[in-house]
Amino acid sequence: MPSLIETTPCEGLLPVSAGGVTLTEAGPARITSVAPLRGKARAVATALRKLGLGWPEPGRSVRSDGAACLWTGRDQAFLIGASPDGLDGIVALTDQSDGWARMRLEGAGAEAVLARLVPLDLRAAVFPEGAVARSGLNHMMAVLTREGPDAFGIMVFRSMAGSAVHEIAVAMKAVAARPAFG
């Protein structure tokens, strides 16, 4: 019988660094899609508060103690790094843990790197810490989160991990080369 070996989505691909920007794989975490059932929004907010979180406003995230609740669309959020205890019967839950690759891009040129790949204005004044957006990352869908002044969380479908790492690495090298050309 074959022996399967568990690997992370970016196994052997990361970390990558160029020009003071680094792309790393975020540690493994439970990812649960949460969609409140009709009329249960208040109960969901109460249950999330018991987890130290809350329901995020559109385009925002709520974080606490290594867990997060990211807005991912109308009446939908991703609960990351927390068990959905207390949500049974008031939301539709889907375990998404194995379906996503989670990465972190950080460094002074992170915005410039993503500007080559994402059709969004990611300047801190427009996309502040805690902001979340679903957008294209070159040719693939992604969920982006600003995690710090020069840091972004990037989630892509697991099947796109290699492509995402390649695209981001190419953009990192291009941004790093700009000073050489004045």
C-alpha cells in the first residue's frame, strides 16, 4: 500500500526574499467558511464574541489571540485559527483548511510588489491594517489582508500555490531591480 506524506501547500517553495521583501508560508491553521443562517446574525455575533472575535464589517477583519475572522463576501467570512464552537445550528459551516495556501509578504517594498499583481490601491491610507479584499492576483483569485504597516496575508487556492509563489517572486525581483535603473 502506498504511503502518503502530508505536505504544506508551499512545501519546498518558500521562503523567497528579494530587495528587502520576504514571502513566507503562514503556519497551518484551521480555516472555516462561516455563513449565517437567515435571521441568525445576532446569535452569530454573540457566539463569535465568546471566541474573542466578532463578525467583520465588509472589507475588514477581526483578530484576537492568533485567530481571525475575515470578511470574504456578503454574509460570508473565514474563521481562521479558531474552532467554530458555538456556531452549530446558526451558520452554514464548511471546513476549508486543506483548500487554501496561506502566505505572508512583508518588507518595505511589499506594496510595490503587490501593485504589479493586484488591481487594488493597497496604500495604507486606503487599505489600512485589518483590511481584507477578494481580488485577482495576476490570473488567480486571492484573499488579501493587511497585517501590518509593511505586511500582507495572501490566500490562494492550494492548487495555485506554485503559480502564486512564482508570480510574487518575479514581481519581488522586478521591484528589487528598480533602484539599479535609477
